[in-house]
Amino acid sequence: MWEQCLDRMLLGFVAVGSLDVTFPDGRTRRYGPAPGAPEAALVLSDPALPRRLVTAPELGLGEAYMDGSLTIAGDDLDGFLALVTRNMAATTGLWWRRLMLAARLARRRFDQANPLHRARANVAHHYDLSGALYDLFLDADRQYSCAYFADPAMTLEAAQAAKKRHIAAKLLIEPGMTVFEIGCGWGGLALSLARDHGARVTAVTLSREQHRYATDRAAAAGLSDRVDFRLIDYRQVTGQFDRIVSVGMFEHVGIPHYREYFDTLHDRLAPDGVALVHTIGRAGPPGATSPWITKYIFPGGYCPSLSEIAAALETSGLFPTDIEVWRLHYAETLKHWHDRFTARLDAARALYDDKFCRMWRFYLKASEHMFRHGGQCVFQYQLARDQRAVPLTRDYLYPAPDTAPRAAG
């Protein structure tokens, strides 16, 4: 019965490319209008797997790849997930997809409630993994957010440095300014703002591993007097700051707390201050986080739509002085991360095990294709309490090269 149900689901789902599936009974069937890219071939080896894929497709798919009960010909995870995400974008009207989305939407406010105790646990689930794991695929600065590929040929290191410069330019940082960073990661942006721009930074995280690492970095760089890393929730910080920056943290705030987040930004920002919020978002309407991502990668996480951000922002007293959309930059970032991780799989297995490595590869590659084909992007909101706090045009972000004639000498 379950194989027949899965068969009917796949007949409607594969509208782009082609998919060969070998069922547990040995029968193979092709799905798709005609052979053509993207193509993939699967083998389902567990008789219970069709039921799992019918009742919980996204969760069942990820878990089956993790435990090896689903294998891909040639281990072509890239090709298979390209096929899946392209068909997800093409078949949103299928009745069973609408039903599952409705069920997830009905409970998402519960799933994304992030009071302090739950926020700490959610952060620890992902960010308190071994630091050696992140060294396998991140750049040396441990930037764990979207890089800025001003040139497609840029290295990951160059693109991450470009991201930090772009953010600093939008913040209009000047020496001596005070900066509040909400979600500091391993400290790279805070240290750059202090070292390269003369700022005094208060940076917070709920990850014990990140706090320890960032504090040690500040001491080693001789910047402990300019950067104060704190192991507290952003809602516990008091005072006002000239600048506020938050990169890759808003995804963890949770829908029930959006107004609280922007109200906090307003209260912590000086009257003439500037804030920048950099977050993954969705180009379409509000949705729900993949149950596989929620269970294994980012509990409590959610990538908001423009409308959801606007609803919370418009009552905060903050003026949106600039909104920028980054398209495909994160897809390229994730490709770099996946390729680096895959190149060092033996080192990853020494830290964890084969199942963890398959999980991590699935996470990185599925995320990449959601940015390529699934409507995910990055939003950068520049905000101020006074709309005159920033220049009227973006010219300050892209200054013309110095063309003045040089004196002979």
C-alpha cells in the first residue's frame, strides 16, 4: 500500500527532469516527463521507507540519507537535491504538499517560541559542536554567514572579507563609536570593527563555545579593551549605542519575538544611530521550516518573508533607510562550504561518525539548492531612528576611485 502511495506522489511531483527509483521489492520505475537534467537514481533498501516518505516526506528523506536506507547512484547528492528543490518550486499546488504546509503553519508559533531558556538550548544544539568541525569548512575568520561575491571568481576568504567591509560601510563606522553586535559568532566581525575601524564593541552570544573562542581571539589580538564579548541574551543588554549590527541571528529569534527584537533595537540605538540586520529570508509568502532542519540542524530557526519582517518593523519606531537583497551569494557560499567539508571527510569522521557526515553534507547541499532554486535569499535592512542619519543615496558605499592627477616627483 505504501509503495503505491509513494508511486502516486512521485508521479505528480517530478515535473522537471527525471528520477529513477528502485523500491525495496526490487521494482524500478522512472518518474518525470522525459529524460533530461536534472537526473537522479535512488535505491530504497528498507521496506519501511515508503511509509516514512509518504507520511513525512522531508523528514523521511533526510533521515533515510543519513542512515543509509536511501542511496543515490554515484552518491550524486548535488544532482539529486537539485532535482528535488526544482520540483518543490514547480509543484507547490499538489494537494498533499498544501496539506503538509498547512499543518506546519498551524504549529509554527509553538515551534519558534524562543524564551531565554529555550533560546540557549537551541543555540547550543548547533553552535556548541566541536570547534574543529567548523575549521574543516569555514574560512580562517570563522564567518558562518553569507559571503559577498562581488566577483564570482573570488575565494571564500576574499568574499567573507568583502562582506565585512560592505557591512561596515553601511554602518558608517567612525573611530570611537560604540557598537552593539547581536549574535557575534566566533568574533570575526566585532574584532574587525574594532581593529580596522576603531570602534568599541559590545558583542553577545548564547553559545559557550563561541564566547570562549571569541574572548581568546580578542586577548590574542590585544583588543580585549575594545571588544567586550558577553555570554548573555541580547534582551539583557542595557544602554544605548551609536551602531547596532546583527548578522545571521534574526533567523533564530522566532516569529513570536519579532516585535520584541525590533523594539529592543529601537531602545538600544542612539537617536542618531544606525543599525544593520542581515538575515536569510524567503522571496515568497510566509512559510514553515523544514521539519528535518528543525530536528537536526536549527531547532527554533525560521527564515522570514519580507511581509513578516515589515509587520514587526513598522511599529518599532525605526525607519528603514535601505533594504538590499542578495541573490545567489549564499548558494555560492554553501557550495564552498560543502566542497571544503567533503574534501576533509576523514577528519570529520574522526570527530563524529559516518551518519553525522551524511547529515552535514545533506544540510549544506540542500541549503545551497534552496538558495539556487527554492526562493531563499538574504535581506540586509539598514535602520535608523532618524531618517537623516544616513546619506540620501548609496554613493557612499561605492566611492569612485581617486582620479586626481599625482604630482610629478
